Amino acid sequence: MSNKFPKGLIPAALANMGERFGFYTMMAILVLFLEAKFNLGKTWNSTIYSVFYAAIYLLALVGGIIADRTRNYKGTILAGLVVMTVGYTLMALPTSVRSENQTLFLILTLIGLLTIALGNGLFKGNLQALVGQMFDSNPEYAPNRDRGYQIFYLFINIGAFFAPFAASFVRNWWLAKHGFLYKAELPSLCHAYLDGKLSGDELSKFEQLAREVSTVQFTSLQDFAYHYLNTFVTGFHYAFIVSMVAMLVSLLVYVGYKKMFPDVRKQAKDSSVTREIPVMTKEEIRQRIYALLAVYVVVLFFWFSFHQNGLTLTFFAKEYTRLELFGYHITAEMFQSVNPLLIVILTPIVIAFFGWLHKRNMEPSTPRKIAIGMFIAALAYSLMAIGSLSLTPPYELKGAVLPESEKVTPWLLIGTYFILTIAELFISPLGLSFVSKVAPPQYQGLMQGGWLGATAVGNQLLLIGGILYQKLPLAATWSVFVVVCLISMTMMLLMLRWLEKFAK
């Protein structure tokens, strides 16, 4: 390992793993938390989720500019870790549900999310740039840059795999501690009951569920609804404490190994290092930036499709999927562990496969790998479209709970995540590698921020997915993502020769 990759790669990956564990613990439950806490409806939940997810990556542009101008990448990364810890602390503060101060509590939540987004903007892109600088300052490792970023990406997903389980465990533990069982549809039903919107069969079902999930006697259904909601949401608040602790661990790892990371300010004073940095003409810099911008435009549509896993695919898991696997009850958010688990399993296989091709001079260029990934992503949503053909659309359900007999097997989502994971391995870590290869040295932070900025735009477009999910038949919604991915693949193929000039 040490003979093929810079020594600082693993410590940087470990610091990123802790941060990603905290982040994905929150993202696994964010839309469900907003739904249970504030009862805003899918459109508002989708809006908050997509704006936050966009801000997470858009602010990476700001973080990149700060690091590039100060040339203090390591200090900017450290500041990001501290700011994110503060944000998670705000999210972890438990507050009551349906109180007179709900607007204040919503504002507090939004401030917490904005703080996390700002810290992430200072941290994420600049850490990726730091990894690229490790390869830049050690030319002997340059042939392994793609695989180095795949290893870096692997650690991200080790953290992401455990995150949804941590979130579910804490919430379910808190429910059990207060005499309740977890039931995915109950928070929405509790809000509907308290708003006076339940009657007939729906009211009878709510009464039955209240008896099934509670070991505590309540004087009325209203009393049950208030207690269940508050306990459910408080469990989520305590799950955010897990995120906060994960950030502290990541902070300790980063500080402990900080000396192993390159410092471009010191390298700038070292003539033996600066001679190795290529001098680029203004025209070459311009062309490289154009190439990166072109790739950003293509991949934002992948993120628009891929990050539906935290939005419409989570809605689908909760409303249309039988939450039982191998005889065990599962939760909707647990599906988000499938992707990182598969990343962990498949990354060594993909690295070995590309290594095998490289030895035989058959390895595709990075831009070509990204184009292949787009096609694979289209296959994933094709599977979803086929599996959803016979399902009743959400707009016809009108909030009613689909009978278990009409729900689909969880293997539909698992199969979709499997294909999407392969697509991700062809796009995301290799995209980071492409940016580090092509970015002019003086704009490394900004260009990594640009990659994340493209992700931000794709995440902002997530709102469209939330709207389509409510307005179209399910198969039509998934087909939109198929078309988008195929268009992105075509665009990438048309630019292939131009992009390959910079990827050598």
C-alpha cells in the first residue's frame, strides 16, 4: 500500500469517513424527521431537503475560493470540521412537536442545516483537493491516482453504510424506552388525527395501530398521538447526537495526522518542489476550465437521478415496499445502507478490474468511464419503471396506506441500488480524480468545489423528482431519470476526444 500511494491518503480517508458517517446518519432520517416534526407535506419537505442538499455542495465553491486564495487548505478543512460540529449540536437539541413555538423550532432547524452546509463547504472539496496535492507532490504515485480516489471513496461509504443503522437504532431504542414500537406510517397518521382529518376506516386503522405499538395505557387517542410524535421525534434528535460525536472523532483524526498532509504554502517556498509544478499558459488554463465545466454539466444530471435515494426512493420504500427481509422487520431508511454496503463490497473488485485492464493497456479513459456509468444508471431506473408498472400512483392514494398485499418486494429497491452503485463507482470517485488531473494548480480548491457545485445543482433539481412522484404514475417518474441519464451519456460521448486530451 505505502509503495503505491501517498502516506497521507489513509488518514485523510479516515477523517472523511467519520465526517461522512455523521452526515449520512442525518441524511438517512432528514426527510422523515421533517415529516414527523413539522408536518409540512411532501412538497415542503422536498424543498427543504433539496435546498439543503444543494447548499451542502454549492458552498464548496466558497470553501474552494477561500482555500485557493489563502493557500491554507489544511486550516480551511479544520475550520469546516468545527463548524459542522456546531451545526449538528443545534440539530440535536430536542424540542416538542406541535407546540406554539413550532415556527421558532423550524427556524432553529434551518439554521442548524445551514451551519452544517457551511462547514461542509469548507471541508469537503478542500479535502479532495488535498488528496490530489498528495499525488501532485509525489509524481511516482501518479499512475495510481484513479485507484487512490477509489480507495478514498471506499472509506466514505464505510461510514455511510453504518449511518442509517445508527439512526434507526437510536430512534427505535428511544421509542422502546417509552413503551412504543416503530411504525413508519404512524407519525403522518398522528398528525392527520390531530388535524381532524381521519374518519371511517382510516380512523379505525389508526386506533388499531395505536393499540399494537403501545404497551402504555393512554386516556385518549389524542394523548397517544402527542406522546408518540414527541417520542418519535426526540429519538431523531438523539440520532443527531451520533452525528455530532462522529464529527468530533473525525476532528481528532484529522488533527492527529495533520502533519502528514501536504502544505502548498511551504512547497511554494521550496524551489525543489515548485520546479515540478507545470507552468500553464492562459489558453491552456482556459481550456482546462472549459473541459471541467463541460463535465460538471453532464454529471449534475447523474446526481439529480442518483440522490433520489434520500427522497423519492425513500418515499417509495415507506409507501410501496414490504418492509420485511429474510423474516426480519426493516425500516425505510435502512435501504440507504444498501448503496454504501455495495460500495464497500464492489470497490475492491472494480479497482482490481481496472488494474487488470491497465496492465494490458485496455483501461478506458476517465471520461469514457463516466459515460459508461451514465448508461448503467439508466438501467437502474429502467428496473424501477418496470417494477412500478402495476402500482397505484400516489395521487390516487391521496394519503391512504397501501395494503401489504399490493406492496412490492424489497428486492426491487435492492436491485436498483445495486445497479446504481456500479454506476456511481464509474462516475463519482473517477470524477474526483479527473478534476484533480485537469484542474490548474492555482484553482484546485475552486475546481473541486465546482465538482461539488455541479452536485449542488443536481441536488437542487431533486425537488423536481419530489413533484413528479406526486403528479405522475410511478413508472413515468422513473422513466424521466432513464431519459436524463441517457442524454448525459450521449453528451459525454460527443465530447470524449476533447476531454481525453486533458485526462492523460
